Amino acid sequence: MKFSVCFEAQMVDTSRESEQRTFYEAVDQALYAEEMGFDGVWAVEHHALTQYAHMSAPETFLAFIAGQTKRIRIGHGVICLPPAMNHPVKVAERVATLDILSRGRVNFGVGKGGTQQEAGTFGYDLAELQPMIDESMYLIPRIMVEEEIEHDGKYIKIPRRPIHPKPYQQPHPPMYMACTRDESLITAASRGLGGMVLGFNTPEDTARQNRIYRDAFANRDPAKQVGYFANEWLCVGCPTIISDDREKARRIGLRGQRFFAQAIHHWYGGGGKPEIDVEDASSAEHEDAFRQAEAMTVAYLNEAKIPVTPAATDMYNVDHAYGTPQDAIAYLERLEEAGADEVLMLMQMGTVPHEAIMETIRHMGETVIPHFRAKEAKVQAA
């Protein structure tokens, strides 16, 4: 199992000074992650979502990280593909250039973005985007590989042109797709793409999604393949805060998750802005707040006759890698058993201080990652 850090550039204070500090700290965290043995750094792409995510130009952030690292993989998780947001020619050019300069360390995920707030910023209706995304995702790997490209599609038209440069990895970097629901996970698998499940799922949910993904992958139609090779790989989100003090880690982690849940509900569900007056709450009080919020959500869905799915309630799950290094190991072993190939560790939740993230990365490097590497070595030696 691989270990990666995922960045949203989430923050409470949205002043210019705070925004800049968040990015500087993210760079420090990414560089320390390489030093501590992490396998990858991933960055999301979101637009116009104040507090929730200020990572609007991941290509710039990731290039900056790539230039200061030597080993760690560099992941777009994901690039949004509406053509006015990211034209497929520009996506192919940027990804290939980053792949060259990082000497073949790029992972490349695709998606559409999650809100009308973002889609509308570029003049789109979110409900109408999927056919454009499909056309673009099939086109980009062709641009990366073919000497010249010509395309006359419904949404994208490109006259015959040579597009440069070509990627370092042959024939192109591994491709992934953002998956928020079982249906999108099946789509990713049926197209031979790695699945990226970025959420607050339980290991039991992950095990169920793993079965869905593996079954769809095994039974995929080769004619639906995106890109020139299949990439069977399941990445799952893993909120993580580690400290020698279990209560401290859980308090910081759950407070950050609470901010994250309220911020996402504000932009995705029309809720109010995140609360800022609960800094002194204990982990038990945060857990109680999550239980109350989940009960209210379930009651609303039942009243509206909307099915209650894990995707609707996963943000209220409080079972994560919050605690001591041994707590984190126990939780990550459950994700490993559930079938995760890679965990995308979410630490940079709005209220989580930089020092807590650096402490978490240190514990990962000193204790947690070595534990899993030793297990792998024993299996390989057997």
C-alpha cells in the first residue's frame, strides 16, 4: 500500500496573508513528506470555493513541488476537464511538460468539478458537463501519443496539428478518475482508469467499493478503454492526524473534519459558513456534533424521500486515522485489508495547525510507514 498527502489549500482565514501562508506551509509539508518516505503528493483543483479549497492552479503548485523533490510522485487529483476551464490540448501539454521535468513522476487524474459554483464560473451548467468531460478524457491521451492530432467532436474541435512535448513516461502517465458515487467508480473501472475516492468513508465502505471497482475492472470492455493501457489502482481518502497524545490528535482531527464538513456543505448543499467558535471543544463534543448533524441529514433525506447512501453521510463518520502512531497503524491496516492500493492522507483541513501536520508526517515517517514496509519485506521474503 502506498502513502500520499492530498492538498486542498483549505483555510479559515481567507486574508491574503493567510492564503499565502497556507501555500508556503503546504510546500514545507510536501517536502517533508518526501523526506519521511511518503510515496506521493496530490493536489485537487477547485475554483471559487472560499475557505473550502483555494487550490485553483494545481499545475503551478505541483510544478513547484516537483522542482524541489527527487523521488516522490506528483499527482493531479484531479484536473477538471470542461474545455473552457482546461482545454484538452493545454492539459496534454502541461502534463507532458511536468512529466518530463519530474523525470516520469506524474499521476494524472480527471474529473468535472463538483459544484455549479465552479461550473458557472466558466459559463457552464454542471448538469450538462459529463459529455464534454468524456470527450476530453478520451482525447487527451491521444494528444500525448500521436504525432499529429485532428478532432471534430461535438464539444471540441482541433484542426490537424502536432502537439508538443510528449510525456517522459511511455506511452503516457497513469490515468485516474475522481469517484464520488458507486456509479462513477464503475465508470472508472469500466474505462480502465484508477479510481480516486476522496471522502470520509469507513474501511467497511472501502471494502464494498473495492469489490465494486475490482468486479467492474475485471469485466470491462476493452473498446471503452481510456488511454493506451489499463491502470487498476484504488486510491482512498484517509483523514489523518497523529500525536503521542491521543486526545490531542482526535480533537485536532475532528475539529478539522468538522470545518471541512461544514465548508463542503456550504458550497455543495447550501448550508451556512463553517462555525469558528468551537476551538475549545473536546473530541467527545466534536463526535456528538457529528452525530447530531448526521441525524438531521438522515431525517431530511427521509422526509424528501431521497435514499440515504454512504456518500450522503460519510462526512459524519468519525472513524479515521486520528490518534497515536499505533492507532494510525491499526486503522491503516483496516484500509489495507479493505483493498486500498493507496491512501490519500488528508491533513490540511482548515483548522488544523501546520505544526500538527508536520508532527503527523514525522510519525508517519518514523513509525507508521516503516511498519508497513517491514510487513511487505516479510511477504516478499516468504
